[in-house]
Amino acid sequence: GFEIAVPAAHAVEVASKLFEDPSVNPTGLGARDSLRLEAGLCLYGNDLDHNTTPTEGTLGWTMGGPKSRRRSKEGGGTFLGAAHILQPDGKFQKISKKRIGIQGVKAPARQHTEIFDATGETKIGEITSGTYSPCLKCPIAMGYVDKANSKIGTQIMLKIRNKMQTAQITKMLFVESRYYRLTE
């Protein structure tokens, strides 16, 4: 699928042109949300907010390596907020929580579902996004857990509709991306 952004003044014209093709079908936010989640992409307000750093959200890759222009003082790595996430040498500061992928449940875990350790006794985090994956044909979710409990393969429990369900921390992205960017 595609998400297309156009100036509002041209939206009706572009949409009308697209709908002339019988192979084009419109979709809603639910389809966009499942595609976003399958790709392991964050939605601001759900998976990221002003209390979450890019490193907690596993988005450090957007800033390049420790010696990159964005992360080194020599390259001008003094962007707004750098002091909160970078050490003087350009490496990331330690984090207390980490965004993780979750699979293995029977029912989709929605936003604010509590994440517990494998015993089901200690709360270690919370789901930020969850849905059924059309590509994988199973529920998937992402959320944040204490860094100590973030290892891929870790068994966890989710409290879904007041019932504890077993799940597992998995890698993200859930489905390999095949992004296509038009040349300008």
C-alpha cells in the first residue's frame, strides 16, 4: 500500500485521478496502522511522546554512528536535546526502558495493556500499539519494558481483558520493508 501526501488544494484532483484506475482501492487509518505496526514504525502520541527519548524508542539509527556529524561535537552534534541522550564521545547514554516487539498472543493486545514478567507477578511495561497483522496472520504489538527485560526471546505475560496471556518479545520490524521512493 501507499500513503500519499499532497497539498490540500490538489487532493480532490489527485484522488479522482487515482480512482479512475479500477485496481486502486481506498483504505482507512486501520489499514495504515496495521502496515505501520508490521514495519515497526512509531506513531507519535502512541509509541513516542515528549517523555520518550529516541534511544528508548530504538530510533538511534536515525542519528548515525557515534562519530557521525549528528552525534559528534566536531560535526556540530549539539542539536536540541543532545545532552539528554548523548555522552560527550557521541555514544548513547544508558536507558531504563526500551521499545520492543511482541508476538505469541491469541487476542490483539491494545494500547495500555500491561506487560508482566514470565511469572505474571511483576509489571515490567505497557503496550503502546497492537493489532492483528494481515501479513503474518496473527496479533502483533509493540510497547516499552524495563531495559533488563528487553531481550529478544524473553517470555512475558500480557493482561488482556483481565486475563493473563503468554507472549514473547520479538525483533522488530515484524515484516521486512520494501520501501519505494520516487525519484524527484
